[in-house]
Amino acid sequence: MSKLEQLIDEFCPDGMEYVELWSITTWDKRFNSVEREKQPKVISYPYLLAADLFKLEQTVGDVFLLSTGERTGWTAKDLAADYLCDGEVVSIPWGKSRPVKEVLKYYKGKFVTADNRIATSNDTNKLLNKFLYYWMISQGQLIDTFYRGSGIKHPSMAAILHMEIPLPPLPVQEEIVRILDNFTELTTELTTELTARKKQYKYYCSKILSFRDIPDVKWLTLNKIANVFRGDYITKKGTLEGSVPVILGGQEPAYYIDKSNHNGKIVVIARSGASAGFVSYWDEPIFVTDGFGYEAKTDIVDEKYLYYSLKSIEPELNAMKRGAGVPHVSGEAIGKIQLPVPCIEEQKRIVAILDRFDTLCNDISSGLPAEIEARQKQYEYYRDKLLTFPKVQLEV
């Protein structure tokens, strides 16, 4: 029997008390749709608009920027000035465009807030704020249904405050928080590792592919080392659904159809729009539409080496876009780009190194992203399981 099971058997063997959220929390303002007696007290926090909040951001600081979105940051006390707040709080955005579970936050300490609705336990001997946080995340899908409006949605606070929250004894709450904190810490460590590896990958990609001072390396134009394949115009409406990816701009296929116009082993550079210049590599039948495909002349250049070489200058390719309305890159201009071409053996050595980094950083089946996703699913499973209790049966 686990420690949590022992605690539940000891403190609440007959089920759990549930109370309405308003009765155990204090919020940052009184809500018109909630009866006054259900909000005898409020704790006001001055707030900034999101754009103004991040004007305070500093590289170093000990005041948390409690935003309404995923982005967060830090500032200093002197910059926070009259907007400096302090406390242990759980926040949901007043206006949101993303699922609540992605933007709901817990913080303890000094902070500056954007336009959040902020809750805190009104008795931490009965409800831990961290337990409140985890419970609200577990109820994220339900809370999402309380947001209304087109575009930026706003919540019905009456519906939120009348949600029923389980109120296990404090030792049970503490153990649940401890377990979920461990899951969160592991996911955070993996995410930090992924960020570090991506930086390392970019560094090595740039370093390995920098041949300016090496005399034996040839510099050849893209047109000299690859044959260009121009995409065909196509619309989703005029095609049949199938399993062949349509390559339009980014790494993810735009949609899938029943025919291909290239059998793979090709580097595709997106032609227009915000993703113009985006580089992707395909080793399967595909349909290239608004883009240029480059087939490596394999007696000169390895296909994957060509991809990594172009990927390393992706920002430069994007900067080449021109035109009013929907900007685009010129195939003629891209073809004149010069790339370093060492001997084939050296190319293959570079590809082997960068392939390992790429798998670690980007592979959703075996790399760090796969590990993070697995841990996140495990966390969500245990979180929902740990926060689901039978109600105590009251005698009539």
C-alpha cells in the first residue's frame, strides 16, 4: 500500500468532503454575477496590460511576471514600483485564446500581474494553494467551457466559483502535491535539457558547416550541386484524400492526397508567405506545391548534407523574400547561393553527427520530445487519478 493510500485510509476512509470553490478561496475582485455574501473579502492586485507587462522584463530579477499567456519572465522591484504584489496565488487569464491548462499558473513570492483573475486559499489549514492549482489544472477542460465570446474569450466567474472542489485532510493534500511536484520537476528537467541540446545543435551545425578558412573545401552554387524541381499548383478542394503529404510551407504537411509528384530524397524550400525560405527534407513520396525542390547531384553532394547546409542558412533564405502582399523568395536567387562542398567522406561524417543531434532534439518517436510527451501523459494520468475522490456519504 502506498503512503497516499495509507493516508486516505487513515484520514478519510468513508470518502471526501466537497465544497464550492467560493467558500474556500478569496479572489482579486468582486464579481457581479456572484452573491456578495459569497465574496466577503477580496485581495486586489494592480495589473498591467500584457504589452506593458513585458516592457518591465529584465535578464536578472526576482519579481515574477505573471502573464495571461504561456510567456513569463522576471523583473526587479524598482521597475515593478506600484505594481509590485506579493503572495501565494493561482491565476487564470481574464481573456484567453488558448486552453486554460496551458496558461493557468501558480506562484509564491513577489510578482507583477497582467489581467488575470487571481485566487488564493482563505485557510491554508484546509486548502493548500498548490493543491488548488493542481486541481484547477485537472478541471481545465471544464473551465474552458465557462469562457464565452468570439476571439478573446472571458469566463463566467459564477460558474467557476460554484465548482465543487474536493477537500481532503491536509496530510493527503501534501502527499498529492509532493507526487505531482515530482512529475512536474522531471518534465521541467527534460524540457531544460531539450532547450540546451537545441542550442548545442545549432552551435555545432553552424561550427561544422563553417568552412571559410579551409582551403580544400570548394564553394559551389546551389544550381551546380542540385537539380531544381518546381512545385505544381494544387488546391485541397481539387484533390482526393490519400496518404501522400502535400508540402506547402513548414515541416508539417498541409494535408494529404492520393498522388505524388516526387518520390523523395529531396530538399524543399518554401516559396511564399511567412514561411518563405523554410527548409525541409523528405525521403518519401510527396507532392511539392508552393516551393522549390532540390535533388542533390550525389556525385558531388550527399542529399542530407545538402539539407543541413541549407538549413543552417534558413534565416538568410527567409530574408531574401520580396514583394508586396504575399512575399516570396526567388528560385533564381536561391540557385546562386554558394555552399561549402567538402569531400563526400567529410560530408557523410558531418551528416552522422548532425543526424544524432537532430534525433535527440526533434524526433517525436525516440528523442527528447518523445520522452517529454510520455512524461506529460503520465503526469496528466496520475494527476487526474490522484484528484478524483468518492464523495463522503452524508446521513439523511
